[in-house]
Amino acid sequence: MTDTELRALCHGFLDAIERGDATTVAQIYAPDFRLWANVTGTEITADENLKILRDGAALHRRRTYDDRTINTFEHGFMVQYSVNVVTHSGKCTSLWACLIAQCKDGKIARIDEYLDSGKFGRSAS
């Protein structure tokens, strides 16, 4: 994929999440898609991620992915961004994130997502 194609894929992915369009997100994922997140340390499938996206969209009035800085590489992209959420009660929350996407055949095959873990409660050890 070219730099332009990878950037378009990245924007299309984040734009679909903003719209709550899980159907488009599913079409962007490769059949063997996996996502790993630093806050859980676990890897999930496309179906598991799509459920999380649907459940999360129901909690928010608006979610935007702003200040996107995209860098591409031979088989993917890295994007740094801020996630800004407005809940149905009007509460605003922001966090900073970075994801690294590995792509093949015009789709996202794997995401490694790094969220600002300081925004999440810490459990007692």
C-alpha cells in the first residue's frame, strides 16, 4: 500500500469509529484481525473488538479522534491522537493514545494500542 492509501485507511478507520459505524470498521478489518491493548495486556479478535466499540458508542453522545499524527511504514501506520468523549450526561473526558496498525491486502490485520493508562483507575495489588 502507498503512503496515501495507508493514510486514507487510517482516517477511514477512525472516522467510522467516530460515527459509531461498526459495519464499516468490520469491513476494514482483515479476516484474522487481532488487537492488543496495553491497559489490559490481552489480545482480542475482531468480533470482540466490534462488541466493545458498539457498547462504548452507546455510552457516549460524541467521541472524536483529534490531533491525528500519522506516520506510515511499509506495511502499516502509526497514529497518535487524542480521544475526546462527551457522555450523555454532558461530562467531557479526554485521553491520549497511539496505535500501530499492521496492514495487508488493503485491510488492518493487527493493532497494538497504547492508551494513557494514567486515565484508568488502578487496582490494589
